[in-house]
Amino acid sequence: MTRNVAIVGTGHSKFGNRHDVNMPELAWEAIKQAIDEAGIEQKDVEFVSFSNVGGWSSEGLASVVSLEYAGLTGAGLYRVEAACSSGSAAIKAAHDAIASGEADIAMAIGLEKMNESPTPTVIEFIGRAGNFFWEFQNFGLTFPGYYALYATAYMAKHGATEEDLCKVAVKNHYYASLNPKAHFPIPITVEKCMKSRYIAWPLKLYDCSPITDGAAAVVLASEEVAKKLTDSPVWIESIGVSSGTSNLSRRDDFLHLEAGTLAADRAYKKAGLSRDDIVKHVDVAEVHDCFTIAEILAYEDLGFAKRGEGYKLIRDQETYKGGKIPVNLSGGLKAKGHPLGATGISMAVDLSRQLQGRVEKERQADIKVGRALAHNIGGTGHYAYVTLYSLSKPRR
Amino acid sequence: MSMEYSVPIYWRNRVNYYKLIGGRCKKCGRVFFPPQSRCPYCSSDNVEPVSLPRIGRLLSYTVSYNPPEGYKLQTPLIIGLIDLGETRIIAQLTDVSLEEISEGIEVEAVVRKIREDRTAGLIHYGYKFRPVISH
């Protein structure tokens, strides 16, 4: 049995350094919006998949605490972990609960409160997001260092420059400045980015996403229930998932993320699409720009650009609103912020609102075909999720 | 390190700190790194440890200006991805200035200080790679 699944409610907290609230309070900001939008009550929610990477924050069982605070106790529940793509994994889990017929209404809730630990602890936790002994503990490699190895290899092979990387940051900060939920709603210039200090050469401060607190939530419903709740459902058209080796030394090359490429192809195949002309079939995309190089790799892994030409898309401003394929009109992980467990769900929230034409006017994409794409990577291509959202009901 | 780990984590890996050891599958013949008891290519359990070449070529590198606790005194930390022929390895680079580094240079393994224990001040040694000076 497989059934259509739609997003019928979305919620998004303010992202930032949220010392003003505790974990369940932060989750509630997103949960309340999502429940209100869907027009349901807590008792209607049969199942919750909760994404939270945790470790650095106070609550060991943030999912249970948040459900109690929100009045959702009693719903089926588990916590989902897929590193930085935990949110997309949670959406898949809730989707599958409905698609399989086990539930009619389910929620995916993402929460991360990274600022509850000192920065060195957070750096160490993220640095261990790979292979603990062989690539972190022996060598002191940090998470920006993993992506820096890709950046160095990519620049050497294809001739991209540090300015090209900074142009990604400039775009995403520009769109964050139009998004009141963003952590850093501040425009920057290429010059400011180029003058920022190196974190892991060639990546500088402004090439890196910040340590952020935030929450996001969606209410999902079966086709039958969605029809009763809303006139404008956003359908989950397809989900492609893949994974990569923990050891970067076992990757074939450092010019692309194989897991991201595989996840894209799997999502496209299910939707009857091809990477060759995917840009014609997608109005707007959110891609995983934890570092600026990651957005350029994503352009190529998704088929937005040919191999070796991703950096030309940003050079030619083709990923701005009105360009060939608008990317990260929310500000992206880079400037909206990257609270790990919330990120994938934040993408779903923003893309749903994009498709429905209800984000801030200056960052609203032109919706022509009615399809949006979320590309969410865990670690350095350790997990990969590509999800297609559509205004048209998928054919089964 | 800002966090403490249990002693067996170090003890179990003690050989691997000082020697470049990979695995070789006796069934399919392929060499792999890191070593493990199951061949990552053909799934055979019939594997043996093998010494890896000490000389390789630098594929990519990064310069870390914000390393974890325990490495701060060595900032900036240069970390390379090194091609050892049949396998690749990630390791710190040493005895080299930033001007001397570029993709493709030949590097060789040496034993060096890796980091200091936070509380006891113990010095941890292990392998690093430096540019090949002469043949």
C-alpha cells in the first residue's frame, strides 16, 4: 500500500542565538504555527518523527520534553538522526507512516539548540561527524576542514576562485536580509567576505554556516484528510536517499558528493524526471550550503550545471531570483542558519510557502511549474536526501 | 581535546599511531585503508595487515586556523589527503611552509608529536607527512 502525502501546515521559529528560550519553548514556536495552519488539534496527531542531533544541548530526550510541552504526548514518537540531514529524514519517516497507511496525520518536528554548549565542544562534536579515529582524533581535522579538502581539490581542477565561493555567501546573505526568520539578516559584500579570517583554508568565516538555535515543523496528512483540511496542499512528490563512506579517504574523488548525486537521481527517477533538464522542471530550490563550496557542488550533483561548471552559475548570478534556477532564497544554511535537526524541515517549510506564493515579496520566486526541490546533506556527503515538493498531486 | 575518552580507545589503536598499516584481502587481493577485519570490496573475512608505502602524493589539503583543543599550539594546522597508490590517507603535514605546498607534491611519512593530553600533559606521537627532501 502506498498513499499520497501532503504538507498541510508549516511552522518556523526565529533562527539565531536563542538564549531567551529553553528547548521545548523553541520547539513550540514552530509546532504551534504548524498546528494552527493545518487547523487541527494536538489530539489529531497520530505520529511524530522528531529530528534532533543533540549532545551539545541540555535535554537528553528533547523529543519527549517538547511533545509534553506542546500537548502532543501520546502520539507515536521516535527521534531521528541523520546528522545535518536529520530534518529530511524525519520528514521521510512521517511521510512513510502516512504512505503506508499507519497514520492519517503525522508531524515532523526539528529542533536544535547548539548554543547550550561552549563553542569548542560544538566544534569537537561536529569534527567527529565523519570517522572518529582515522580522520578526527589523530589529526585534529575540523568539520570545515573536511569541506575545505573538497574546495581545494575543486578549485585546483576547475579554476574556481575564492571570490566565486564568496559570491555564494553574498547571495545567501542578501536573501537572508529579506527573511525575518534568518539568523544573520545582514547583506555582505564580496570584499567583506574576502577579508574575513580563514577558518580552514580556503574557507573563510563568511564561507561557513553559523552555530544556530532553531526549530521547524510540518503537519503531514493523507490525501483523504488533506482534502478536508486545505485547498492548497503541497504534495511530497518523491524522496531520494543515499549515503557515503565515513572515511573521506575512501571517496572516489573530491570534486562531487556521490551520495548527493545518487539521492538526486533516485528522486528524479521516482518523479519521472531527468537530471539533463531538471532546471526546467523546478521553480526554486533549497540546497545544503553548510559551506559555500557545498552549494557549488550541489549545483553539479543535482544537474543544475555540468560537472566543473557549477561555479559559473553563481558567477553569472543564475541562482538568484529570476535566474536559471533560484537557489536558497531563504538565506540558506549560510545566513538563515543551520540548527542541524531543524534544517531539513526548515527547507520544507520555506519551499511550501514559496510554492504557495506567501513568502516575503522580494524573495518570492516565480512559480510556473509548481515544483520545488530540497537538497539536504548530512556530514560531508555521509547522508543525502533530495525531496521534491509539488502543487500537483503525484500520480501513483 | 575538550572531552575525555576511555583508555581502551587508545590502547586498541596503539599500533596504528606509529605505523602505516592497511589491510589486504587474501581473496580478491585488494588493499584498503583504514584496516578492518572484513574486506570492503568483496566482503571476505580472510584479510591480513599490510604495511603501506611511506611515500605518497598530495591530492588536496586544508590549513586549519581553528583546530580542536589539544592542537591549538600547532595552529595553523595543515592537513592533507594523500594518495598512497592503492589507498588514500588523511594526515597532518609537517616540516613545510604554506608556500611550499601544492597539489601533487611528493610526501613521506615520519613520526611526530601529534598533540598533548589536556590534563596529564602526556604527549601523543603518531605519523605525519612531510615533503620528500631527496631520493
